[in-house]
Amino acid sequence: MLTCKEAARLASQGLDRKLGLGEAFALRLHLAICSGCASVAKQMEFLRRAIVRLDARDDQS
Amino acid sequence: MADFRAQVERERAYLLRFAQRQLRDRDAAEDAVQEALLAALGAESSFGGRSNLRTWLTGILKHKIVDQVRRAAREAPLASDADGEEFDALFDARGHWRETPAAWADPDRALQEQQFFVKLEECLAKLPAKAARTFMMREHLGCETDEICKELGVTPTHCWVLIYRARMALRECLQANWFGKRC
């Protein structure tokens, strides 16, 4: 069972590399039962969208 | 030709903002843009109007920015950021959150708000230099981690730690300065 600390790191790495099957499964399991980590994982994906939009916003100006 | 030059010049301000987000240094950003514009003017025939000019220029600029980052990493290596203890402080000894992170209600709505991006830029400016550089290469330039590791001369593991720290610091900063205030 992953700790929250491990899950948060794996959630971040999952955006930068392909997780191994075991890692991906352990992470999914953890996120399914831990609302704090699930929030953080979503927020990391949101940050990615937000950074891309920084430049798109310049387009309008 | 004169027309092409004028079109390229019109993109300068946009390109400068783009470069500055990554390099966090006005002079370095201007150098990268200057190099990109020179390269672009010499390569008009390869553009041939087949794609969006801004997209094409941004592609050239990305290479020039990576060159700058590489040069900077070689000539003036950044001191390591303060140790990651502050993020470990988010967890107790058993690896549980000391304070459970809050969910953000409909975060994508923030992307419609000008003021949100002002806060985001402020939060980015507060990141430690190394974490910021690595994170922005990943999310802003869209580099793969092995490329980032190579240019910065760090191991993949360290690279992932730096990006992780940047993400955690940004979410904390946005929680404190945006989402925590609205929900």
C-alpha cells in the first residue's frame, strides 16, 4: 500500500514518464480511496493546462 | 521579403514574453528571441507560408531557449535549491498528509479569468530557480524529461523530484492565493 507521500510523487511522475504496471495499479488504488491525493493529482494536471494557456492568453492581447 | 520581415517583427513581443517565462532573465530572453528571428529570416523559404507563422517562430525559439538553458547550465550552474524538507513537511512520519489538500471546485473556470494568470505568474516567480527551470522546460517548452536531464546535467530521478517540488509549491501557492479564497 502506498503512503500519500509516495502517491503524490508517483502522480507527478505519471505526467512525465510511463509508469510501470505495478506502479500505475498501486497509484490508481490509492487515488480511489484517498481524496487528498486524488485532489492533488487532478491539480497537477490542471497546472499543465494552465501553463499552456499562459501563452494562448497572449494571443488575445 | 520586406513583407515577411515585417510579419516576423510583429511577433517579437509575443516571443519575448514566451522566452521570458522560461528564462526569467530579460537579457537572456532577448538574446534567444534575436537568434530565433535571425534564423527565421534566413529560412523564409522553409516556412513557405504552410503553417501558422507564430507557431513556426515559436518552434524555432524553443530550440534557441534550450540552447540558452544549456549554456547557462554550463557556465553558471545554479546552486541547489534549498533542500526538499519543506515539502516533506507536508507529510507526517508515516507519509500521511499533515493537512489534507482541499479539492478545487471547477478549476478550469479560473482559466477564463485574467486575474488568475496574474496570480499564476506570481506563484511561478516565487519558485526556487532550479525547480522553476525544470518544471517550465517540461510544461512550457514541452520537453521530455530525458532531454531536460541531458541539458541540465541531472539524473532522471533528480529531474522528477525537481518537477514534483515545483508542482507541489505551485498548488500550495494557488491554494493560498486563489482557490482557498474562493471556495
